[in-house]
Amino acid sequence: MLLFACSLTLAAPARVDVESLARDTKGAFHWYPVQKTFTIVAPQDTFKFAVGIPYMTRNGSSIELSQAPQLENGHIWIAEDDAKKVTSKAVVATPVETAPAKPAEAKPAEPAKPAAPVVVKPKPPKQEIAGSREVRTIVIDPGHGGKDPGAQGKKANEKDIVLAVAKLLRKNLADEGFNVKLTRSKDVFIELGQRANLANQWDGDLFISLHCNAIDASEERKRIIQGYQFYVLRAPESEEDKAIARRENAVATLYGEKNAKDELSPLEWFKLEARLEQYKQTSYLFTEKLLDSFEDGKIKRMGTGVGGAGFMVLVGAMMPAVLIELGFISNEEDENYMITRTGQQDLADRIAEAVSKYKDAVHSYRETLGRN
């Protein structure tokens, strides 16, 4: 195991702290935390970057990076090879003066041959991944369904609440011009793994899985525990996040889904992290917009409002993906709001607002990178 860990360390690419890089170029470093963009303004050049997107602009011209900039432990890092693109000087060709040549003796002119036509084949456009391209297709996944009721409150089942909100959300987003897909539009059961597969088949730009939270506890504790929370796919940082993921993942094992499991092993997380990296920042960006949109709602925020765990429904989605726990169906106050048409419309409106803000933010990133 030690040898394995060492080999990984040796293989890790060299990186450079961008603030140090700015000092080396005698430039100024500017960080914009809301948009997660930064610039290095050097004496002759201005470089613009966005965390999580493998492009930069140099004086407005777009340049591809070997790796997307990363934000870790309060520092922003770029690959050493990409840092060299900042420190290198552009080579400008200058004319070379030569002595005038002696006139050659006149010779009879030969008839000019017609020049062969030059055929220039256009380069095929580079395929952009979800999260870096314009946001157009939204995939909404109403959790549970059919034989799987999900969590059960005193008056309703989770599967019915999330389907109602999903349909209202679909209308909101369609009215705003989005291409909207639902993994289920009626009371049917769809396996967890199939939901992400559908999102990939539809080439989605954002995957939203809707759920209601619940706890199995005393009536007194159920009255206390309430609120919405948003989850991204990442290694869980608390036992609470693990427990919520196990409850959602239990659907797969309960109904005999192939390769079902309640939790991801450390090795599975290790294999998954590299693929998640390209969508991680944009998934967090969407959760930021959700937090803004839900801030003054009837259902209050639980804790920080954002968590992470191994939700199986998110594992296969090749796009930014967020699981939304609308509220606690085990809490009477949250449930009473979520079962009303007014409450469901309000929740759909808030999610739609966050999607629109997310779309604008991605568009802004692209403008920063000169890609619009």
C-alpha cells in the first residue's frame, strides 16, 4: 500500500501557485470568488482564467490549458506547463533588410501557369463538455416512484411530492427556453443507475435529482429536524451525510438492482474522483445559486445547506449534478408546506431561478475565456 501511495505521489504533475506566478511576472493578481475567476495583469499581457475550466485568454485570445486551474486549501494552482505559457514571450517576426539584388538579364517571358486551387479543410469544432459549454438541456430526476414510495410522512409519500415539483419545474424552465427532460413523468419505478444513463443519452448540461429528507426518530426529534439541503457527489465528510446517502441508496438494494450498494468503497472513490474533477466546480456553482434562491423561503436551511456523499443516482452522470432534499417529510411543518400546490410551485420557482442564474454564470465564464 505504501509503494502504491508513493507511486501516485511521483506521478502527480508539478503545479504552480498562481499568486507566486503573478509575482514572478511582475504582475498583479486579482481573484473574483463569486465567479471563481482570476486574472494576472502583467506589464505587457493580461491573462484571464476560470477555476475548473481548461482554457485561459491572453489579451483576449483563447489558449487551451493542459489542466483546469484548481482551488485547494485557499490557493489556486495551475499546471507547471501552463505556467510556462504565462511566462513565455510571444515571438514577433520582424522584416530582414537585404542589399538590393542586381537586375538579372531580361529573358523572354514564359506564359504563367494557372495556380492550383488551395483547398483548406475546416477544423472540426472541439467537443465541449457539460459545464463548460452553454447551458441548454436540463435533466430533472424525480426520485423514487412506482413500487418505491420513498420516505413516508403522515400525509404523503416522497415520490408524489417530488414528481409534482418536477412537473412544475419543467414548465418553468421550458417557458424560459430550456430543453427539459424528466427521467419519469408519471408514477413508475426507474432504477438508480438508469436515471443517470438517461441524462447522458439526452446529453444534459445539468442533472437535478429531487428528493424529500426524513429521519427515523422520536416525535420530539422529528419536530426539531427540518430544512432543505443540497448535495453534490463527493466523499462524505460527516456521519450524517453518510446516513442520508445510505437511505437514498437503499432503494437499489431493496428492489434488487444489479450491482447495488449502500456505500462506495475508498477504492471506488479513488477511481471516481478523476472523472468528477471536471464537473466538481460547476456542481458547486449551481449549489451556490440554489442557496441564494432558497434563502428567504418558507422551508429553512438545514446546517450549511450543502453536503456531499456517495449518492448512487449521481454516480454515472457525465455532467454537473446536484441532489436536492426539498425538506423533511418527517417534519410536520415541512411536509404540510410541500404537499400544497402553493408550496410546490414556490419550490419549483426557486429551483428555476437558480438554474437561470447558473446559466448566466457559465455564459459569463465563457465570455471571460473568449469562447462566446
